[in-house]
Amino acid sequence: MKKKALITGITGQDGSYLAELLLKKGYEVHGIVRRVALENPTHRLWRIKNILKKIHLHSGSMESYANIFNICNKVKPHEFYHLAAQSYVDYSFQDEFSTISSNISSTHYCLSAIKEIGLNTKFYFAASSEMFGKARDVPQNENTPFHPRSSYGISKVAGFELTRNYRESYGIHASSGILFNHESEKRGFEFVTRKISMAVASIKLKKQKYLELGNMQAKRDWGYAPEYVQAMWLMLQQPKPDDYVVGTGETYSIKYFLENAFDVLGLNYQKYLKINKKFFRPSEVDLLVADSSKIQKLLGWKARTKINKLIEKMVINDFNLIKKKI
């Protein structure tokens, strides 16, 4: 019998890569999507258009416990990957209430549904390096205290603690992946890395004159998303649930990413960059870098794609994407 997996956030970067991975491994893949996505597949389902005929999509709202309960009860998944969230940190400053409410409630609903239905389902929660925020330790590992600096980070800490609580209180196989930044050709256009790669391609093709950014000094641990969904899957193949930090162990500034992105197409970023104060966050997370020794040692996972290769992949992809439309 095929293993069944249920994915929330299947239309996002991570969800789409995870669905592809699970299909290759012979899973029956189910995903929860908003009804509006099914009504407008061209714009809402573009990341999964190549696998639409191979997966099962269920219309539902992550803000409705009844929806999640009924879908979970219908599918009865062996593995449940909860990736859906309001995941754009900058937006979380604009709308703290919906970020905290939807992110925490949706995690609680998923865990409660598994418990109340009595399923022997393995659960994965997408935690985040933003939970560390103003980190006390460098690099950050599973024992580093959390000090979130945004409502997004706060919501992820709550989700992490809910997941741990359901594991310890009810014996659910529930694990959290504390993933550091991971990018790809499928990254959302609102994220700074994709904003940069799209701008470089657009400027090269004379479709854009300049790029506006905020804090150039913030440092992040950037990896390649397809490798990170492999880490998610590995966590749910273990006999016992646990939490794992997932990252490259290397950190680079936004300025480094920007400069090298422009270099890919032979451009000097200084000619096209404008600093705009509106893109600065009220409270910044200055330095994030992962200590992934636990997942490397216990699960054999390690990041493979280096930062410059990642930048090249994104810029070339966006150059070809824009060129097709000309």
C-alpha cells in the first residue's frame, strides 16, 4: 500500500518541492489549498502545474478547524507536513494580528485533528531560524534560546512549543525543522533574494532602471530549498520524533548576495542600487548562522549547494523567465 502524505502550503516553494520529492518516492500526495487557488490556477498553482495531475488537492481554509479535521479524517495520512503560514517577515510588521492568529491557530488545528481522530500520523512542523532573532549564541543550534524579533518569529516559537507539547503530552510523532533561509527559482517574489534576482535580470534586459532595498548589512545562512525538503522527509522516517536545526553553517550579508547577483550578468550593483528607509524593519535580526551538526550526525543530511551557485541559478532562471515574455 502506498504511503499517504498531506501537505499544507503545497503551492509554496517548499510545499511544491516536497510534493515532487514524495511523488518520486512513491507516495500518494495530498495538499490543502484555498478555494480561490483552484479558481485561479494559472496564478496560484504555478509552482505545482507540472504535477497537478499526479496529486490530490483539497479545498480548505487553514483558519477553519472543521476544514482541517474533515480533510485529515478523509485522507488519514501516514505523514502530515505543515508548511502553510504567513511567512513573509516584513509583512508581519504590517499585520501582526493576522500573522500571529493564523500561524498559531493553524498549527494547533493540525495537531488537534491528528489527536482527536486518533491517527498514527507522523507530523512535521516548519519552524524557522527567525525564532532565534537576537540570538545569544553564534552559531545557533537546538539548545540556543529563542529571542524572536517579529510577530512572525513569535508565531513560529508558539508553533514549535505546541508541536513539542503534543509530542510530550500525547505521544504524537511530531518533529520540528528549524530551517534557516533557503531559496530557489521558486522563491516568492516578495522575498529579498528573489527581488534581487528579478531586478538584476530586468535591469540587464532594460525592463527596470534601479533596485530599492533596505538594510544591506543583515547576515543570513542561505541554502537551496530542494535540499531542505529532503531534511523534512528524513525527520519523519526516524523511529523517534525530534527537533533539528537545518542550514549551511555559512553566513553572508544581503550586500554579498546583491553584489554577486549583479556579477552573474556582468553588472555593477552600485550603479543601480537605491537605499530606501521604508524597507528597514522596526527591529532587525542581524546575524543568523546554523549549527547543523545534529542532523548531519544523526540523519546524514548536509547542505550541498554553495551560495554563489544558488545566486547563479536564481539570476539565470529569472533572466530566461523575463526574456521569454519580451
